[in-house]
Amino acid sequence: MELLTKKNLLAELKELAQDTSVIKVSVSLPSERQWDNTEQTKIRLTNQIKEVKTELEASTALQHDLLSKLEGLETDESFWQQQLEGLMLYVSPQSLEIIQLPTPVEERSYIGKYFDLTQLVNYMFDHIDYYVLALDLKNVRLLQCVNKACRQVGKHVIPNNINELFDFINVPEQLQFHTTGSKKSPLRFHGQGEFKDAKEEDIREFFIEVNEKVTEVITDEETPLILACLDEYYPIYKDISSHVNVADESVKIDAHTASNAQLAKQAWEVAQGFVENKRQKRVEELNDAMGSSRVIVDDLEKIAKEASYGHVEHVFVRKERKDGNNKSLVNFIVVNLLRKGGEVLELKDGDVQGDPDVVALLRHLTS
């Protein structure tokens, strides 16, 4: 199963926010990864369908359009064989969208003018996309990661070994200098052991080739790239990299011997700090504007109005909000930010004085 990247999930959210159907049904269910353990999830879905059916009794035609799509899933064995831990179903008369998450979700259904996107937004707060580039002269690898889950990409595109660039043969340990008929500059040796003391300019040329191919694989420049390598390789690659979002902190590891699992485990810690630093910059911007007309604190109706006009730049929302009765209004704000452009960020204890539930930062001062 493909990794569900934040970029793809955000695209799904924006598409759901643009749905113009008069009424929509949102169903979320905790699920099971093992296909032979999904019976409980099927029962949950059946119960949710019954609840939705009761609420839609006023419109028989609309009820049939919406529920027929959900009911078809109950007997679809191929669907139940490919489950993760969270199942989100979004139904309108025109479409059925299914999103599977690797983490559990709250069991609930929602009927309204907009899809309930708040659980997906909460999931995105903890959802980090990044790449890990393991740099070594004989074992270069690029990993695409979502949180702790990683997979190798660009395997047949990115040069794995400096031999691929210079067409080298194995070099005896005592050899001090070696040239080849390669069109590229020869690699020089000045010490014991193959590649041990390769000249910096040769390593740099190899990394330039690696960088060119890495940029072909990573299509989103905003996605963080974390380097995993020996200390001496980091400044060389950082200097020549054309990727705009290389993390300042690297994973200090011998990439030649490290497994993909080891790389992923250490890179996850760096990635968390990288994203939290970005969130903290947004929080600082918010606090700098506190007290001005750009900031609205805990006034959901006012925030919703400004969001509908496209005036909101950032909304900071708690995962667990005290205003449980205002979920539909929070959802309305989220939908409008996705429609009109804006960012939804997690609000944590201590971010803002008074620890409110929701804070909005407007694009401009208001009169």
C-alpha cells in the first residue's frame, strides 16, 4: 500500500471541501489491519448506517442515493482485505471518498452541508512527510517517509556507488593513485583502503550527480530532506544541494552499514524537531500580533465569518477542545480555510496566554 503523504491528504481535504452537494454524510470508524479481524468494523459500519438512515428519513430519494454507496461496502470483501487502523468515509449523492489512516479514529457519523474534516485535520497535526538521504560513497539511498514508516525510492535513478560515476575497478590497498579512461575526472587515492581518503573534489562531483537525480525524485521542494551521513559529508552535500529545505540537523550515522530501519528511526527524531520549529515560528508570529485587530481569540462566530471571506491566514486549534458543542462551527472554519487558502495549526498548552481553544490570525488589520 502506498504511503499516505501529507501533500496527497491535503489535496483530498481540499477536494472534499469543494464539494457543492446540498447534503453530505461523514462516517469515521476504527478498523483492523488484519483482514480476518474486520468483523467488528463491519458491525460498526452497519450500526452507523442505521443511525444515518434514521436521520435521513425525511428524504427517501436522497437517503437511497447516499446509503446505497455505503451499503455496498458491507459485502465488498476486497475492500475489507486492505484496511489500516482508521477508516474515513465521505458520501454525497455524486461521490464516495474513502480515506484510510494508519492511526485509530473516533467512531462517529455526521450529516450536514459540509463534510466533517476535523478528524483528518487532527491527524495532519501529527503527520510529517520527509525524505532521508543516506550519503555514502558505496551505498547511497533515498527514503520517502511518513512519520515512522519509510520506503526506498529512486533506486534505479540515483547513483548508489561512486563506481557508477567513475567506472572504477577494485583498488589494492597499497595503491596511492589511480586514473581511468572515464570522461569524468578520475578519483584519486591518498591513503590505505578503498575510498578511504578520496579527494574532496571527487566526493563533491559524485554528490553533485546524486543531487541532480534526487531532485528528479523529490517533486515537492517544501518537503524536508534529512541527510544521514558521516560528519565530513554533510557540509559538502549541503553546499551543493539544490533542494531548498535541507534540514540543518543531520542523522550522524555510517550510512554504509546502517539499515533502512535504523535510518528511519533516527531520522524520525530529527523530523519531529524540524516540523515543531516551523510551528513555533507561526506561534511567534501570532504572539507578535496579539492585542491587534489581526487576532481573534475564542470567538468562533467571528472567526467563521472572517474565514468565509478568505481573511484568515492561520487558525490555531486544539486537538481536544472544550467547546464540544461547537464542532460544526470549527468544521466550517476548517472547510473555508481549505477552500480559500490558509493554514490550520495545532494549538498547544502555553502557546498563547490564557490557553484558549481557537485563535485566528487574519491576513490584515481590521478597522
